[in-house]
Amino acid sequence: MSTLPTQEASATVPDSSGAVALLLLAAGASTRMGRPKQLLPYRGRTLLRHAAETAVATGCGPLVLVTGALHEALAAEVADLPFRVVHNPDWQSGMASSLQAGLAAVAAARPTGFLIMLSDQPLVTPELLLQLLALQRQSQAPIVAAAYGNTLGVPAVFDQSLLPALHRLQGAQGANRLIAELGAAVGRISFPEGLLDVDTPEQYAALLAEQSPPADRIS
């Protein structure tokens, strides 16, 4: 397959985009942060709630939140949103088990693809997710991923043809493993803001420092 260049896809996705399932992975224990990063305040809500609302804005469905180290507190954050919340009891084995728990939860819907996102990338916007969905639909690439720094990674859209490969992932192998394996076949949307995620107190402080008052002030 020929190399897919970086493209600026339209953020308008046809109604059929609802056939793409969205998996929001939030199973980690936040060991480097020292407290649950999913529940850290950001723009008047928690990081998890911010990610969940961003996910809802895409129109994807089904929507699944995968929990692990925490369950009840995270489930409460999305109780009024159209998410199915799935607890992964094997979350300590690595990201692959959480991914597969999410895939199992949407299997009956037979989605045409899977949008995978994390709860610790607060600069992800609905517009970015819609661009990923639109480019995957337009190009029929097996994967369309966000490009930041020297990385192609999540959030990313995976075509349903990759379902067996996703199920074969084990342990710490996340979706980025498949992105790396497919290389030039992966479509990409530029997302330089993706360099900032929230794993440590220093990264969280940097995130808060980027907020511009008054609209972004934590209430």
C-alpha cells in the first residue's frame, strides 16, 4: 500500500460514523502521579469527564469506558452519559487486557471500526477525533492515527479488519504496537499538542499553566 501523507481532513463526518465504536481506556493506577489522574480537575471538570464529553461529541457508538484500578468513582463520572462502563479485573497485566475488554463489550454491535482514546490526553478535541474518523473513512486506511513529535499514536481509528490483530495483543502491548507495525500504511492527522499527556505532577502543572483565564479557570 502506498504511503498516506499527512492530510487535513474535514471535521464533518457522515451519520454513518456512528458505526465506529469508541473505547475510552482509563484503567491505570496512576502510580507516577501519586493520585488518580482520571479524577484530577481540569477546566471545571475531571480529566475523565473532559475526555468522556469529548468522546460523546463525535457521535460514535457504542461508547465504552474501560476501568481497572478504580471503578465506582470513574463510573460515577459518566453516569449521565451514554457510556457502557466495563471493569477490567486484569488491568495490572497491561493495556492489552483493557483494550480487549473494550472490544468484547462492543462485539455484538459489529462496528465498522474502533476509535481508541485515553483519559490522560486532555488536549484532544472533538475536532481532532472527527478529523481522524473522516480521514479513515475517506482513505480506507487500516489505521489513522494522531501524529505528535516523532510518534504516531492514539487517539487513533482502527478499521474492523484489524480486529484479530487487536485481539492478539498481550500484556503491555497497546494499540501503538499495531500502528508501528503497519508503518507507511497508517494515515495521520497532525496533533502537536499530543506531546502533552498527564502522567506526572510536573506534566499536570504544565497543563494547568497553559490554561488561559477566565474561561479555563477551574471552578
